Amino acid sequence: MSMLNLPEPYLLFLVGSGLFWSITYVLIIRRGHMDKAHGMPLWALALNFAWEFNYAFITPSPAPQLYVNIVWCLLDVVILVHFLRYCRVDYPDLDVRKTYGLVALAFVVCWLAVVACQMDTWPLASPDYPLGMGRAYSAWGMNVSMSILFVYFIIGRKSVRGQSIYIAIAKWLGTVCAWFPFVLYCGLIPGMPVVPGTPEPTSWFFPLTYAATFVFDIIYICQVYFQCKKEGINPWKRV
């Protein structure tokens, strides 16, 4: 089944996910520039970049996801520049060489993890879905990891520098849009078409990661809101 033959709601959810996550990245870049503070935890950035680079340039995803991955990857480069410029907000005692070494290590480890997940799931590939399920497993494992990292990000920083409630909400909406197609088109609902690349209805991994990501994203939204209030900032006027 090609992308052109996918059910229209499935494609709309994919586009929605790409749109909201792109908005998240743009808002992170904007807020980071204004606050002179990076807006994404290092390991979350490394996971993002590893997945997007791999599925944009090494084992490309089918369009339109391919184009979304390329845009995300380019936006990640800008966020990486922000991290390298402003990382002393969180790591004041780290010298330049150690910073670059830590970043390089994080990016290599995360890329190897994405590749390993892809290789381990090649047997699940099919003519309709030649990438197998590695892309999905690594994406949802990455999603839940990122959501947890963002929660600890604001706890550790004790500040909303580089963050806003709109970033948190856009991140949550992007994940929700990515979640719906996997629920609606995996064969769990009688009468709904099954789309190759969605998990088996008996899978435990995906429902667990959906639920955990949803919960931690809501926690992060609440944290940003209350931290803004604590700092005397109107969260709805801070874009």
C-alpha cells in the first residue's frame, strides 16, 4: 500500500503530527533565541536528530513523511546550534571540549540505537512496508523518552527559560495526531482497514508508550503553567 492509497484520515493525522511538531520546533527556536537558553534537553535532541536523519537520508520514509522528516532534521540543526551556544545555562562548569564530546557521544549512541531497532525488526518487513516496524518502535520509544526528559528538564532548570506553554501543547498535539492512526488502522476496530506499518492489535509495547507519553506530556504542560505563575509570568502571553 503506497502513501497515495492510504485512507484520507490516516494521511490527515500524519500531516497534523508533522504540522504540530514543526510548530513545536519553531517555537523552541524562537523562545531559545529570545531567552538565550536552549529549549530542548540534549538527549531528546539527539534522539530526534538520529531518528529524523536516519529516516530522511539513510533509509528514507515514504512521502509525505519523508518531507516532514527533512524539515524536522533541518530545524533540529538550528536547535543544536542553540544548545552549543547556550548550554552553560544548564552546564555552567562544562568546558567547550567536554561539551562537544558529550554532544557527539549522545548523537552517536542515539543513532546506533535507531539503527539497531531497524535491523532487529527487518523480519517484520513486507512488500507494502519495506522498512518493517523499526521506524515505529524507535519513534514511540523515542517519544516516551523525550516526554520524560522534558519533565525533568524543567525540574532541573527551575525556570521556564527556553520554554512556553505553547511549546508544551504543540508537542502534545503532535504526539496525539501520531497516535490516532496507529489505534484506528491496526485491526483493533472491526470494519476499519488495516494499514501496513501499524502494530499488531495484541501489541503491549505501543499502548504502553502511547499512555506514558500522553501522561508525561500533560505533566509537562502543567509544569510549564505553574512555573510561569511562580515566576510572575502570564503563561498565555509568553509565546
